[in-house]
Amino acid sequence: MSASSVSDLPSYLNPHDPGPWAIYLQQVDRVAPYLGSLAPLVGILKRPKRILVVDVPIRLDDGTMAHFEGYRVQHSLSRGPGKGGVRFHQDVTLSEVMALSAWMSIKSAAVNLPFGGAKGGIRFDPHQYSQAEIERITRRYTSEIHDIIGPHKDIPAPDVNTNAQIMAWMMDTYSMNEGGTNTGVVTGKPVSLGGSLGRIQATGRGVYVIACEAARESGIEIKGARIAIQGFGNVGGTAARLFHDAGAHVVAIYDHTGIVHAERGLNIPALLDHVQKTGGVAGAAGTETLSAQEFWSLPTDILIPAALEGQITEHNADLIHTRILVEGANGPTTPEADDIISAKGTVIVPDVVANAGGVTVSYFEWVQDFSSFFWTEQEINHRLEAMMRAAYAAMSSVARQHGVSLRTAAFIVACTRILEAHHVRGLYP
Ligand code: GLU
């Protein structure tokens, strides 16, 4: 970490192991020289505005009581209400939720959505609990963070291991406590409850649109392009299908059950069926198995990490031979790995733009909920594609103008927008 970032570390993080928040601070340090007259305000981005840590006690199915640690972090509310998902994972930490909340501020601003950034999480493995227990955990957590969320304050959404059903329970708990029906308090809800058509596929569709933009700039034809994807859920699965439909060869998929490979391109519709039946890609007919090392070493035109953060590090970055790396997940590439891969001439399309399709359709959902007037899926996809292309163009033009990476360019665009809003609002009191 640079000296300035170390001095910005809050006292509640371990200085010897500050976690993902330290990565975010380094990214902000890289941007500071390009902020012009707004540079003196950069300190506001280096601290979350508000952090809430809650105890989530519930009764388990066997009658005993258990406690879980829950978080909601609001990094910035300068441009609008907080926005960002809630993840359920046994490795969730405060530092991680802080970093993810800051990346939401950057993401919303990079795509020019009228939102700030927030994130939530509960530290537990949902696969170890029944649906009834997960419902009780979700409802108690929602009740504990009730005071700081709301359609005009902070709007949660799905993230790792959370889905439309969890959002329905969050919406219901918030509404019951408020004494009304507030569909706009969360996004990513079921369509039967004010959810938006196209929301589930939105992140994967956005990844596809952004990858097409990057490929066009690099002179790569999508038809016939070799693509490898880590993750085959909402994001990786949707992107794989769209690439397959466009005539690309998706040669390898890596999910939690294994890695499948077909040199001439996987049959993606058949693989999606296989996953539907078995829960993962392992053992799909007509595929061969690869090791993780072999997966990362595959020569490709486009590589898409669309699973968890911290997947590409200084330990596997050397193996990677791809022309474009599109970050479908949040924070999949460490800064050290980013430097190694960029030095080879690979274009890295950063998460804050590449995976912004989800929050973009969350924005559409929030707007539709306010007007109680719902758009067609075609309209949604059309608007999504236009916003993603505009975000890519803004980032790419700043990258050329300053001779910086796409990541730094996205941060320049986003930090400038956030700090401009902060500046015109002025410092209270
Ligand atoms: N969890 C998603 C993300 O990281 C979506 C957040 C949202 O829709 O608010 O972008």
C-alpha cells in the first residue's frame, strides 16, 4: 500500500491485514492526479459515510438460538440514495463490504445513475441452513438495518447467494414495519412484486455488450472469437449464451463443481440444461476436464472472470494469455495481477463498468416502481444497451485522453462526477 493510503486506514481495520478496502484505496490514489481542482476533496471518497454492524439472532429449526454478523455500509450518498447488493457468504468481512460499497459508488457514477454506493452482507454460508432459517435471518437483518434503508435512502439488491425471493422477504419486512407497501425499497424483486423484466439477465447482458465494445475497439470479431468464462450463474451463464448465439466459441467454463472444455466451442444451451439438472458444469457430455492452471493458461480472445473477487492474483496472472479481460465479478483481479496482465498488452475492462448492467436495470426497476408503470423487456434491453455503450465510450475516451488504463479512466469519470456533486452541495454545516 502507498504511504498516503496507510494513513487513511480507519482504526477499525487491521493495519497488518486491511483486506479489500486497501485495494480500493490504492485505486483512488491512482486517480487523484487526474482530478484537477476537485483533488483536494478526494478524502471524502476514502472513508465510508456510514457503517452499520448488526447482530442477527434467530431461532434455528432445532429450537436453539444462533447469532450472525450483518453489515450495511453506505459509502457515498452524494449523487443519490445508496445502492448496492446484499451478500450471504461465510467469508464476508467489514473490509470487504466497505470496498464493495465504494465500488458501487464508482459503478453508479461511471454509468451515470443517480445513486450513491452501498453494500450489505451477512457472514454465513446459506447452503448450511434451511429455507425457513434463511428467511428468518433475512427478515431479522432487514429489521435491524430498517432505519438506514428506504426508497430514498438506500436500496438493497441481490448479490452473491441472494436472489429475488430474498428481496421479496426484505421488501415485505420493510413494508410491514413501515405499515404500507414499499416496493421501491429493494430491487431485483420477483416480477410479480414490482420487479423488472430482464433484471436477472441484466448483469450478464451488460458483460456481453461491454465485451463487444472492447472487442470492436481491439479489432476482434465476436463471431469465431475464443472465450473462457469463470462462473456459470446469472452472470457467466447469460453472457455465455449471448456469445454462443453471436457465433463465438465459448471454449471453457469454470464453476464451483469443476471446469469443462471443448476446443471447438462448448454447446452452451446443452450445458445450461445440464446445470439445471445437476447443479453444475462437471461431467457434461462432450466436454473434457481441465485443471485450474490449465483453465487460466488457455489462449483466448476474451477471458471473463464472473465468479468471486480475488481470483486472478500474482500467482496465476503470468499464465493468462488473452487479448481482453472483462471483469464480470466485482474485484476479480488484484492490483498486482492487473499490472502483470496489462504489461502483456491485454486490455482489462474493469468491473465497475463491465458488470454495471445489474445495477442499471435495478435503476430501471426503481423508476418503474415509483411510476407503477412497467416497461417491456425489449424496451429494458434497449435502454440497458444504450447506457452500457455510453459508459464504455466515456471511459474509453478518458483513457485515450490521459493515456491511462480503462480502470483508472472509469475511476476518473466516476470520482469526478461524485466530487462535483459533493462540491456543489457544499459541506454541511
Ligand atoms: N449486486 C449487484 C452489483 O454488484 C447489483 C447491485 C444493485 O442492483 O443495486 O452490481
